[in-house]
Amino acid sequence: MEIRIGQGYDVHAIAEGLPMWLGGVRIPSRTGFVAHSDGDVAIHALCDALLGALALGDIGHLFPDTDDRWKGVDSKELLAAVLALPEYRDWRVVNADITIALQAPKLAPHIDAMRSTLAGVMGIGAERVSVKATTTEKLGFVGRREGCEVWAIVLIEQK
């Protein structure tokens, strides 16, 4: 049996009046992410990790922001599309570990919903999905509430 590890990273700017989606969950907030899609930076990082595990490029290559088909798209659809690629036919996700750096709002009340949502799209149990949230102690663009950054790591195995 073969295993692979993939790592993903994504960042989005924050602006007033936009919806905030993280891990497939709508987070109550007056601000949200600037993006061509729904801006779910957590799912975008996860997609990049999954693509990286099989050396398939990155999310921008598959779903370019110059293509109107992806304008406003629910990022859960992007995640499902990555896992539906022919290259993933013989692979399954073992686990995913996601770290979200965001100064505000607090994400702790939404972590379990994110884990369940992501697990559902990936077809695995929520116990195999870790979502952690942190601040940057008011340092950098995240600390100034200008943006959010997310790191994701996945382990996949051959079926």
C-alpha cells in the first residue's frame, strides 16, 4: 500500500459586508473574505493539500478566478470536484489537519460543524478531520484583521 502527504496554504483578504465561510460553515460576522468563489480559505487550502499529495498542481490551475463558472461557487463543490478527479479513483483520505489563523471572530463554537462538514464531503469520519484555530496575537496582516491564512495537511492512501 502506498501513502502520500499533501500540504496546502491559502490566504484571503477580509472586507466589510461579505459572508465569511470557513470549512464549509457560514460564520456569523460583519466581515468576510474577498474572493472569486465563496472565499472559503480553509477549503481552498485543503484542496491544495489534496492536489499536492498527487502532484496535480493547485486550486488556481483547476478553478481559475478568470473563469466565470467559479464565480461565487460554494467551495464544498470545489473540494468534491478535486476528490472526483480520475487520479483520485484509487486513493482515499486517511486524515486531514487544518490550522486557521484569524484574529476575529472566535471560531471555537464552529469547529465541530467544520469538522463534520468537511468529513462529509471527503467521505470520512469527523474523527479523521482536525480543525484548529489560532490568532497571531495581533501581529501581521492577520493580527490587524486584514486577512486570514490557513495551512492544511492531508494523508492519503491507495485503496
